[in-house]
Amino acid sequence: MSHSYTLLGAQIFTSGKPSLADIKIENNSIVSVSPSSNQNATEGNTSAVSLGGKKLYPGFFNSHDHLLASYLPKVGGSTKHNSWLAFDNLYKSSGVFAERQQLESELLYFLGSYKNLIAGVTSVFDHIPHQVQAPFVGNLPVRLISEYTLSHSLGNYSLGWGEGPALEYRIAESTNKPFVTHLGEGLDEDSLTSLKRLEKAEALGPHSVLVHCLPFGPREVEKIAKANASVVWCPTSNLHIFGKTTNIKLFLEAGVNVCLGTDFSPSGSLHLMEEMKLAKTLYQDLYEEELQESVLLDWVTKNPAKAFRQNLLGEIKEGNLADLLVLEDEDSSKNEISVSQLNPGKIDLMIVDGSPILASPHYKKLFSDLEIDTETISLSGKDKIVAGSPKRLLEQVSASVGYKKELAFLPIF
């Protein structure tokens, strides 16, 4: 359905500097960003929504997830491993995995998408062969990135995803897509030599999106930087599986395009807001200096848009897709970027592809005007309305496994 409306009085940040702006949205796009007119939405005016100076960010981008594995509890406890395969073998032999297998793929994909949605994520990269995710592209409440080439990893333990890194990278170059692969996912020899394997395949370059890069030092970081490749950091998962994580400061100092991801539920964070929180505190602990909020915001907006060749995402500007996140105004008096201490309850309004998808109840009329069906949920003790029915999803999970199943990444009651 064709639609048009304007967000009035949004506090946006351009090059880190705050300003008040009016954002006009037509269908799925931002058609204008103009200085705020200080107007208020008047009663009966269905085309204007007053934000009253609330902070407006681009929708967040989760740069690494495996939605088919959206299930809990975590596996592994305090046991640490040297390779991803050792953990994967443990996971595949666990009761958690056996129970997860009772759920249909569609149900798992929708669980994973709502897990991301309640954390402000409007776009997610699901690292999986195309034929697995294809049935769900365009059908989830979040944007599922579908234009990419891939390999599972580079090494003896690699799964047979794609047509091999050499060919997959050449396709990425010729079609202007990202080539995505796990790299250095561990502390063993196979992980240490994975970058050499990537180089030998001639698959290290500006289209490369390298997930983890856990054991690499200055020499490897320099090569990745010179190649203009991007790196995805997943600290929660790294610490859970290996007890160590990537020396991300080396990558920052080398000017590498860094992104943030949650990895999959058996080892990763509950959702991206929790990952952002950990990234901030861990950076302080590891390097005894503060990770700037603007840098953290770039890791989940501009940087992944660059890495994944999504030129219409990651920034609030005319012509871009309308994927937006409005936050409740508890701290809007502070005219500065603030994203590291967010929780789902602070989401005031989320817009995906131009349509509202999650919001505080006072936006109910916007949903009804656009004929979007909603249900009421509770996030961090606050009522929200959401498109679709995540409550029904949880009921389906319980019916599938035969008992009332609660999933901490979807705390909607």
C-alpha cells in the first residue's frame, strides 16, 4: 500500500553533531531531510508524527548471525576450545540441539528475526547458503541481506558452502557483492594459517567480509588493512567458546572497517544491544581506554552498510531506505550519541522499509492508518506494540517441544 508521512522534530546526528530535522517518508524511502519546522502533529493530521526532539538513529545492522540456530540455552558452560569445530561437535551432540531440531526452519527464522527486532536491528546478515534462507527473504519483520557470495571458512574444517573461495570472490567482484567468510575462528594451527589460505585463493580484497579474525597479530592485520577488507567482531561468542577475543584495537588503529555481530544463540549474545554493551565494557577492560559512542554506532550502521555493499542503508539521508530507530527521550536532553546502555524498553519507534514495526502504544494510530495489525507485548517492563505476533511464535515453540519454553532473547511478557 502506498503511503507517506513525516517525522517531525527528530534529533539526528550528522558527523556526530546533533540537529533537529523533519524526515519525510514515502513508501520505503526517505524523500527529504530538512531542518525542523518546529511544527507539531495536529489532531486529525495523519501524515505527521511529532517526535519532540527524541533521538533518531539509522536502524541497527547485525553483521553476523545464524538465524536457523535461534534457540537457547547456550551450550558449553565454562569449557573452552581451540577450534570452532570442537565447540560445534559439542553443540551438535547436546540436548539443546536435539530439541531445536523439533522446530520448523520457518519458526526458527521468525524467532531470530524478532530477537533482532527488539534490539533495534532492522537489517541482519544471516551467514548461510542462499538456498537455506531463500524462502524467508522479504517475509520477515527485519531486512534479511540476500545479496552476497560466501564460504563457510578457510581451512580443513570448512563446510562446503559455495563454489570455493576463489570463484566466490571473483563473482563478488563482478557483481559488486560482499564475499563473507569465517576466518581465524579459533586458536589452533588451522585458524592461524587461514589468512594465508585466503590469500592463496586470491579472495582477500575490498569485497571480503571476514568474521572473527581471532588469532591475528600486527602482520595479519596489516595485510587485511591493505586489502581494504572489512572485519566483523563477535566478542561474546569468542569469549564463550575460546576464552579470548580478537585484538580489535589493532584493526581500528590500522583503519579497518569494523562491524559488530552477535553470532548464533548457542554461543553469542542475547541480541545486538547486549553485544554493544559488552563491546563497550570489554574495550575498556582490555585497553584501558573508552570506546567512543560514535564509533560503536558506526559499527552497527555505516560500517556494515559499506561492508555489505548496502548503499541505501546506514545513514539518514535523502534517497536512502527508511530503516529508522527512535529512542525514548529519557536522555534526549544530552545532545550526544548514546547507544551502549540501551535496552529493548527504550525503543520508542522502529521503522523497517518505510513501515512502522515496533513502537510505544502512542503510535497506535500510525499503525492503524497504514493497516498494520499489531499485538501488545512488554519489553523491559514497558508496553509496546509490534507488527505480527511473536507471542504466537512462542506458543508454537512450546507446542513443538511439549512444554512451556521460554527464550531469553525474546522476553516479551
